Amino acid sequence: MMLLRTDRLQRFPCLPGTISTDQELNVRKMTISPKDFEVPPGKRVDLREWPTIGAPLCKSKKQYQRMLEEHVKDLNSLQQLHYASNRFALLLIFQGMDTAGKDGAIRHVLSGVNPQGCEVFSFKQPSTDELEHDFLWRTTCRLPQRGRIGIFNRSYYEEVLVVRVHPEILRNQGLPEKLRDEKSIWEERFRSIVDLESHLYRNATRTIKIFLHLSRDEQRKRFLERIDEPDKNWKFSLADIHERKYWKRYREAYEACLGATSTHHAPWYVVPADDKQNARLIVTGIVLDALKGLKMTYPKTTEKRRAELLSIRKQLAK
């Protein structure tokens, strides 16, 4: 088990070992506080100090289903209000190692929203056409409209993660040599990202970024499941095993990224992902908190509009 500093234990009071055995056996429903998972702006990040698992938020699968249903119900109501008020856009970004549970988390968020007001985009390797533009172009084209929720399954952050781990990708992106200096390009891209997210904030798009924090051992177990269970074979790729060799480099790339780009207007949340059920509850809790923070109201009906509606109602009542 990873060793955690005292301040990290205080930040995550539900970690195994920080509550008694009796308490662990009698876990009660807990309130999810997004602040517990938020990366403080400007703070250096060492992911070895952030837990990949915590004590269960629910003591049974039945209680988990009930709590998730409550989240989904609240999410549905808030998304309707978000769509009707048409004042803000919400962008949710999901990042994480392979098998971290991005698809499952997104599926559970989507289960509580009207598809009319939500779009999901998965960003794989850039196309030839996309490489002819700046690294933010292909995702900028997919930003959500006001009143909508946009979900990015991976995102422009891949350009400071996988490209940093595999610098040969950078060398093949067509940039002039003086603009791809590996000693400076990552900090420059961080600044570009922070500037973009600041611009979005000033124009009523709220950005919430979720890093699903998975342990290397749990990833190994999930890979084995994909091999052993026939209905999961399609999920397995030899490329995943190849990328696993770069675990340390990916961790270091994420640490640099999280520390440089978590801001008050576009925070990163590090969600323990070894327990899928816990992770999904935390993610939906973060999304609910973000929507509540928009302070939305339904559009007010004018006196003229109200008179029109009453006139129509009289006609229908005949």
C-alpha cells in the first residue's frame, strides 16, 4: 500500500487506515465534498501522495444504486434548468490511464441527462487535417453551446501528456524546429491551455477537469479481466500493454500538467479510481456541484407573454 503524508490523510479522511475497523464495517452514507479532490492552483503535484482508493461511500450495492439514482435524478433536474436558462455552457474533461474507467464514468453522467442537451467527443490520434492546425483547434471546434453540456473523453491535454511521453510524435507534427524545443514547449502549451480556459470562463463556459487516478496494480487486474472474460476481449489492445511500460513517465507528465493547469476558474479533480462505484459517485457529485454553482433560474415570463398563454388556454378549454 502506498505511504501518504499526514496532510494528505487529513485531506482524505475516508482512507483505509484512518478510521477504525468497526467504522469500516459500518460505513454510512457520506456527503461528497468536491473540494476534497480538487488540485489547489499553483501547487506542485506528486500523485504518489494522492490515494487511488478510499473507504466505501456506501455499505452495500443496494445503497450505491440508491445514491446513484438520487444523483441522476438531481442531475436531470439541473440539466433541464441549465438548458432552459441558456446562460452558461459546461465542459467536462475526462483524463486517466488506460482502464481508469473514463467510459463508465461518462456513461453514468449521461444516464441523468437529456441527450438533446449533451454531446460526447472522444479524441484519438489527430488526423492529417487536424495536424495542419494548432494543437487546440480540433477540440475548440467541439466546445459546447450555452445551455449544453460537452464531454471530452480525452482532450487537448493529450498534447502535453502522450506527446510528452513520446516526443517522436511532436517531431512529426510539422512544427518548425525552433517551435518544438522540448525544454520550453510544455510550459508554453500549458500557458496556451490556461489562456484558453480563462477565455472560456470569461465567455460563460465552465470547465471541470477530472483525472481518474488508478493504481498500476489495479490496471493490471483490469487488463487480466479483459483477457479472461470473453465479452471484454474487444476492449483489450496490445498497444495498452506497450503504454504500460511508460507508467512512470505518464505519472510525471500528469503531475506537471495538473500542477500547471489547475486554476480557480478551471479546476482539476483527482478522483480515486480503483473502486469504480466510489469513483462514479464522486464524479456525479462533482458535476452536480458545478451545476449548482451556476446559480441558474428559469426564464421569467413577461406580462405580455402570460396574457398570450392565458388566451390560448381559454381556447383549448372550450
